Amino acid sequence: MAFTLPALSYAVDALEPHIDKMTMEIHHGKHHAAYVTNLNNAIAGTDAEKLSIEEICKSISKYPMAVRNNGGGHYNHSLFWSIMSPNKGGVPTGKIADAINAAFGSFEEFKTKFAAAGATRFGSGWAWLIVGADKKLAICSTPNQDNPLMDIAEVKGTPILGMDVWEHAYYLKYQNRRPDYMSAFFNVINWDAVTERYEKA
């Protein structure tokens, strides 16, 4: 079963002014689409064709680099689109808010640590909020298109929030100002979607 590019649940200009229309068109329609095409080519005729993207990530060390890069790209971006939404942002409430406060002391402290994970990732990569094996929340970052589901990850867990810090995620609007992009990202986080992922994890 070939992987497909997931449709966005909002218009490409819906995250304006925080994430601009042109970035969304290129990021989703070109970058993510290329990961899907290249992943399908890389797994053609192999046992991986029968697996979910999560299963592939969990045993990524078995596969060639093309599967790691493009499979990670597909998983990471699919999660990224799903945890953003227009008219969201703000401060989380309910179970996820309690878990964030328990793990980091406060939402503000979480924001500081999460932004630091993105800011200190050298080159391209991702910042993550994950549920660890101990069921507690943790923050980490990964290089390139790696993610915490992968068996090669330094810090392992189930991602519930991911922030893309590749330059293609922000350069058209923010140029080299990654911190400005990260600050804007908090205005479009869909905490309901993050909560749903947290409860499943």
C-alpha cells in the first residue's frame, strides 16, 4: 500500500500571519510530497510496503538511509500539519496542561525549554514534546528528519507535538530569524490535537 500526501484540514493561507501561504504551499505541496514519492520508491518491492509509517520508524535501523530520511520526513510532517490550526494557540487546558505543569513547572517554563530545543538544534531538525516510556512528558530534538519513535533516536518516546526547524519551514517569511518563527508557531498550536495524541500515548 503506497503512502499518500495527507490533505491539510485548513486552507494554505489559514495560518497567516504566523505561517505564510507561500511557505505552506511549498512546504506541504512540494517538500512533503517529495518525501512521500521518495519513500514509496525506496520501499517498493520490500516488506516495508505492508507496514505503517510508525512501524517503519520503530525499526528504522533495518532500512537504508533513503527510507530513514523520507520515512521520517513523511511521519514528521504528517504530525506537524495535524497539530496546527487557525484560531488556536494560547494556553493549553485540561489533562495536557496538568501534565505540562507537572513535568516543567509551568507553561511558560515549557515554552522556554521547547524553544531552546529548537534554537539549539544545529542545522536542520525538529523539536519535540514526547511521552516517554515512564508516561511522563519530555522535550528533545532530533537532526534532519529523525524522530523519537526511531530505534536510533537518542531520546525515545511517542511524539505528541513537533516543531519543524528546517529552514524551508520559515525562511521565506522569517529569513534567518528562527526564534521569531518559533515564537509565532505557538500561536497556531492546536492543543486539542496535542491532547488527543497525549491521551493515546
